[in-house]
Amino acid sequence: MTRTRPEILFLIILLVLAVMGALLTVFNRAIVVPLGGDQVYAPIWEAARLVSQQADANPYLPGALPRSTVLLAHEPIPPRFLYPYYSLALFGPFAAISPYSLSRAVWMTLGMISLVGLAFVAVMLTRWRPGPVGTLIYVLFAFGGLHSIRAAFLGNPSPVIAVLIAAALLLVVRERYTTAGILFGLTALQPAMVVLLLPFVFIWGVSKRRKGLVWGLVGTLAVLIGGSLYLLPQWPAFHYFELLAHFRASFPSSLAAVAWTWFPAAGPRAMGVVAVLFLAILLISWWQAFGKGARWFLWTAALTLTITHLIGIPVSLSSQTVLLIPFALVFSTLTQRWHQAGPRISVVLMAGLLAGEWALFWLTMRGSLTGPPSSALLIWLPVSALVLLYWVRHWALESLRLKASHLEALRRL
């Protein structure tokens, strides 16, 4: 029996993936793109094309982005470019694709592929073995959640950034620090998702004296920010005002902001109290992870990603795709804790989280996939992840205490 050479097998896999990607792009362009939902990707495409045609153009200026797409032509609010100037390095190649419908279809395909990559990398990262039934439910949980479908449909960059985060965390666990630092730096293409994670990575890297991680992160950020400032020195100020206007228009977008609506008499003080509480929890967790190993680092990174969606930073529902990382960590721990019952509990949790999200969608958004998400939807998955992560920590610490007590008992024999 002859064996297939690895090179030939690799080429066959690439060919199959290329064909599947092409078919998916054709499907997206023919079926999905005509359904609308241009409000996320269309401003990205317009901004990237504007800068590619005029090197000194400022995509943040009012009226800078034309209303060339069908949806934007009827939008009452002018389109806004809400990403840092250096993110055009990612969006530029897709803006070169014309017409717009083909460009968006290709971008949607990249988002779907990123969701697949995120699911697999999260399993590798947490060393989880879900089993046949667990794998099926996990696939539905990873790709069938409202946040995942919305991210892919609207063309939000969140899945791309989420898979970069997962890959960077995996490289840290495998002690490939320089490459991990570079990937962490690239995640700044969507700062709202990593505005808390990157400081933690830097602090932990310094505490462990991982020079490759620290310099890879700092160097990548220096290249991105420094290069963009050279091309358009005033972009940070324009970007800030665009984000502020968008935040006011999309308020609330986190648990801290939701607290404002729950206690209108207290107003910003209610939001401030929630934000300070979560910030205190985060800082204490960072301090406890200072100098600790990869497992502690991974749990704290998962907690940081979760609290990012609760502390008051304006984030979108689509960015919750990154919460697949903390959830995979929880499911992996359940399997370790109870070898027989753990996989079943994981299946029940995934089904419950998925059913709860869709129930809230139909109850609060009336089935509108492109409408603004409700307050309940914004906090459902992050709060669930927060509670489950602290169960993971409690069980891990109890296990350590149990092992220590066993060792002490053995010493007394």
C-alpha cells in the first residue's frame, strides 16, 4: 500500500479549501449580499478606496465617504469610518476588488473562514476533547450563535481579530513568544476588542521576562501607529470624535452603559460604579497573574476579554465572537473535572447559551438581524462567561488545595 506524500496531501487540502472558498463567495454574492446589511462593511470599503485613490485623503471628515452602495444611499445617518487609520492596511486589498458586491462577498468568506479557524484554535488552546456529540453541538454553538451570524453577515472584522487573538494565546502557551507578540500587535486593528488585553499581555510579559513577547508587541504597535501618523498625523483626533459620535448613537453597548439606563436618576454615576468595580476585579486578577505560568495567563486573558464587554467600552455584539475562547476553557475544565458527566454538562451549557441568545433576539429585536442589539443581548454571553470563568478558578484552586492536603497527609505517614 503506497502512502500519499505530505506535500501532495497539503496541496490537495489547499485545493479543496480554495474550491470551497470560491463556492462560498459565489453563494454570498448571489444570495446573502442582496439581503442588505451594508452599514458595517460599506464605510470600510469606501474609506479604503478613498485613501487608495487619494493618498492624503482623510476618511474621517464629514461627507468624505460617498453613499455609493444601495443601502447607504437611503441611510439617514452619514456613513462613518470607525477604525484606526492603520487598519486600512488590512482593508486595502479588499477595497481593490470591484464591484462592491464581490468585495463584500469575499470579505464575508474571510469572516466565515476565520470563525472556523477560531473554533479549532480555541479547542487546541484549551486542550479540550469534546467527543462526537459535543463536537456537533460545539459547531452549532460556534457558528450558529447570533453574534457569529451577525458578524459574518454584516462583514464585521471581529472574527478575523478573534482568530488572531486565539492564535497569539496558543503561541504563548507553546512558548513562541516573538510570533505571539507580533500577532497581539496586529489585533490592534480593532482596538476596542483588545484595549484591555494588550496592557495585560505587556505586563505579564515583563513579569516573566519574555523579551520576545514584549518587543514583538511593542514593535508591531510602533510600526502600525508610527507609519499611520506619518501618513496622516491628525488621524487620532478625528478618529476619537467619530467614535464618540458613534458611541452616543449606539448607546448603550456594555453592562456599565446598561446600568445607566437601569438607574436613569443616577446617570453616569451608575455607569461609573460598574466600571470601577470591574476595573478593580481586573487589576486584582492581573496582579495575581504577575509572574505566574501559562495556565494562569490563559485564564486571566480569558477574564480580560470577557470584562472588556462589560466595563463600559463601546463594543459591538459581533465582537462577542472572541468569547468562544473563555467558553472553550470552561468546557475543557468541565471535562477534566468530571470525565463522564463533564461532556454532557458542556452540551447542556452550550445548548442553553445558544437558546437563550436566540430567545432574547426574537423577544427584544423582533427578528431584525441588522438592527441595534438590545441591552439583554449585549450582556447575556459576557455575564455567563464571567460566572463560568470564576467557577473554573474556584475549581482549580480547590483542586490545588486538595492535592496539597493529600501531600501533607502522605508526609505524616
